[in-house]
Amino acid sequence: MSHSQAGHRTPTTVSISLEGQRTGDAGMEEFRTRVPSWGPDLEEEGETDPWALPQLKASDRSWKELSCTDRLLHVIIGVLKGVALLGLLYLFICSLDILSSAFQLLSSKVTGDIFKDNVVLSNPVAGLVIGVLVTVLVQSSSTSSSIVVSMVASKLLTVQASVFIIMGVNVGTSITSTLVSMAQSGARDEFRRAFGGSAVHGIFNWMTVLVLLPLEVVARALEKLSGLVVGAFTFNPGQKAPDILKVLTQPLTHLIVQLDSKAISDSAAGNATGSLIKRLCTKEYTIVETVPVKNSSECSVQFCFPCGALLCQEKNITSTKMELCHHLFVGSSLNDLAIGFILLAGSLLALCSGLVLIVRLLNSVLRGQIAQVIRKVINAEFPFPFGWLSGYLAIVVGAVMTFVVQSSSVFTAAIVPLMGVGVISMERAYPLFLGSNIGTTTTALLAALASPADTLLTAVQVSLIHLFFNMAGILLWYIVPAFRLPILLAKKFGNVTARYRWVAGVYLLFSFFLIPLVVFGLSIAGGVVLAAVGGPLLALLAFIILINLMQRHRPTWLPRCLRSWAFLPLWLHSLQPWDRAITRCCKCCPQAQDPSADITVKEAHCFENPIVLVSQKL
């Protein structure tokens, strides 16, 4: 029987011989071994594993074969490449800092308006979405979590409402690594690994939210656990730890723009009265004054000298003075919005250019025996039977590195290009990302310890909620190897985006902007409206997931019409019509490769074969 449908190719008649076909499940398995399941949108053709680390290119000649002049030239070029790589990494980190400042300038008023409405904040789903939006707007999970801690300390936000905002903060922080992965979209396999690596971070956070958010609504587990810990220990106000990354980047970033941190917190609290641009800076001066000494016993430490009839000594006196800051926009008449757009354009240009150069330089450097040694060290496993400890060591390394740089965004954004060029595998990057989630909670904890004594315990409780949320995610999706589902889902998603690269942009737009904004708008309309719209959509999504799982594992339990999605229009179960439409409208989008001949044959000939239908997926 011929099958015709809008969007399909011309049917091709092919005969398939099924000699020795058995009935029942045995015949089904034999047929599947001969004719693979039809899923051109989700599966990659070919026998090689696309997620296997690529073979590193070897050098043209070995070190022994080089002459003295060639060896000297080789060393000089290697040193220059290393210096260039460090310089590009420095500029990359600085551009991330400027990008964060740009988003804060653009979103200062919006952030204040979001945090103003306590009625909306009382809705758990709205609180989650607010956390996502605020983190996307300020481009820093550390900044947004510190804002939440300070608002709880100022009694502008309750601990119960802050739990859901902290969950959203964790989800929103993965946008930076997703943006960074887009720079490697020019090479298919590199983009597959880079975007899959950035997606595994977001998928882990979303899956943790899906489990813990209903549990928190019903039992308030995180709030009660953090309350017990705060009640069991005594906390003393501490000082903020030195921010090593800021010390390195401030000499450059402070020449471009400086923001008032107090004004940022006031803006989030809805008390902003002026610009976020810092105009006046505090300068310390050391003045040497000549001080008379009453008796000679005071001269035992410092040298004294006669001054008239008395003895005198020189003493250093430190004083502070307010004066104009030194950066590009200190005397500008532009408002925060205009300055934010200027910084956004400049930082994005620097970020993209730096990433492209870093990837090219890494591809040039990572070849030969040295590159193989580096890759083996990063992806090394402990010998049997202690191989399971390797992932936990990676979690510790990720937490320590994030604590040192005081920014999970910078750490994860540095991991993604290394995944793209094939230095770090998905299985090793996953625990590094989990450790980064743990390390970023130290920023909120340090901010809480700097709170006033009367609000110290409440602020510490909020920071512990952030820590326990990430630890619960590790318990759910890492401790048991069979439950490491984010890796599997990220690889599936990476395969789709490698074939249809515009899907990455759609994912970025919908996951971090459109869906949170729509949910936030429905939350403002009221909880009834949110439930009336979101409930059926979630039920439909759950139904689709259930049917897909049954089509894969228990197709005989389903009615014949639901054993495949072939009864739907092609645009509802395939990305190929969307790809043709998008690439026709936007010529800059990479064209998807045409399916191979065997897929075309199966699509045209096997639609009416019930044995093949059960293997089809959405």
C-alpha cells in the first residue's frame, strides 16, 4: 500500500525479505536487527560513537628528528602560544565580567519590580521563575543568591519564599555556558560536545527542581533541614574572603566601568533612587607626619631625631578621601540603559571573538604527545576497585576551583570549550559541573556571615538551603550510576542540535526567556489562571513522555494507532519540515544533512508495516 503525505518524498518501492521470521517478540527482535528503528531526528547515522573523544593530531616530526634550530623555534612558538592562550583567557573572563555589568544596568529596574510583589513571590512556581529571570538578567548566580540573602536579612523576603527563588537561581546559572557553546557551532562534532556539555548542567538543575519543588511545597524539607542545622550550630559574623578572580580582573574592568554594589542591592529591593554607575570612589592616602616624642622610651621602635629642643619621629597616618572614579563612563551624560546596551554589544563582541580564537588556539596546541598526556590526566580513572572515586574527586576539584574564582559561570564557561575540542569527556565534565554547583554556594554563605547579628541566623539558613539543594541533586542524579540520566539526555539533545543547529537558539530563547516570562505573567494573573493553563500542558507533556517510553519498551501494551506517531502530520513528529522552513527564511543557519538512502527507503515503504511502526519514536 502506498503512503502519501504532505512533506514526504516520493515513495520508493523496496522489497524486504524476512526469511525465517518468527512470530511474537522473537520475530520482532530479529526484524529490528535487520532494519534499525526509524528516528532520523534523534539518532546519528554511522557506526562510530560521536561522543568518543577525537584522535588528537600528532606533530609532523618527533622531537628527536628536529634540528637545534627547529627545536628552539618550536619552543619559542610554544611559549608564545601559551602566553596568547593565557591572555585570551584573561580577556574572556574580563568580557564575562563586563557582560554581567551590562545586564545589571539593563535590568536594574526590572529586577526591582520583580522583587516588589510579595503576592507573586508567595507562589512557588512564580518564585522559581523569578530566580531564573533574575539570574539571567544579572548573569551571575553568585550575585542573585547574595541579593536573596541580603533581602532575607533585611526582612524583605521570607525564608519560605526564598527556597523557590534559590532553585531558580540554580537553573538560570547554566545560561552562561550555553551562550559560550554557541561559539563552536561552526564545527558539527565540536558543537555536539560543547552544547551537550552545557545542556547537561541545565538538565541536571531542571530535573532536581522537578523532584524537590513538589517535595518542598508539601513537606518544606529544605527549609526544615536548614533550620535544624542553624539551630544546632553557633555562627559568628565573619569577613568576606578575598575574591582572587576580581583582584586579577579589576585593573582592566575598572577602567571600563564600575558599578555601585550597594545600589544594586537597593535596586533589587525596589529602593533604587539613582544610577548604578559609580561616580565617587574612596581613595586611601598615607601621609607622613612629624610627631614630637615626650620621652626617649617611645623611640625604641622607630628612629627618633632631634627637632629643636625635643625629640621627634615620623609617623604614617592613613586617611580616606572621596574623589571621581577613573573609568570610561564616569563623566558620561548617558543613562544606565544606554550604557548597558553599549557594554552589552562590546562584551558580546569580545566574548565571541575571544572564544573563537581560544578554540582555534586550543586546536593548534592540543596535538602530539603532550596533548595526549593532558587529556589522560584530566580523564584519568583510579585503578580497580577504586574507579568510582574518580568522579567524586572531580566534584571536589570543581567545588574548590569555583570557590577560588568565586564564580560558577566562569568555571563552567571554561569547561565547555575544552569539551568541544575533545579534551574533557562528558562523563568527566558532569561531576565537575556538580562540584561547581557546590562551590558557588560559598559566595552566599560568606555574604550571610557578613550580615548583622540580629539577622545572621536567617541569612545563614538561606545560604544553607542553596547548599542542600545542590547536595540533594547529587544524591539523586549521581550517587547511583543508573540514575545519571542528565548525561543520557544531554547526549540525545547534543545529537539533535548537531544535526539542526537552530534548535540550540530555540532552546536558549524558550528555556531562559519566553517560558519564564509567560509563567511569570500567568503568576501575576493569579494562581487559578496559572493552574488552568499550566495544568493541561503539563498533563499533555507527561502523556507524550509516557507514550514514548511505552513505544520503546512495551509497544504491545499500546493500541495499534499509538505504537508510532506516524498518524500525526510530519511537522508534529519530525524536525525536518521546521528545518526546511527556518533555513529557507534564514540563510545563515547551517543546513541539515539529508538523511541517508536507507532512512528514505524505510520512511517511504514501511509506514504501513506494523512491526516497523512500533519502533518509531517522536
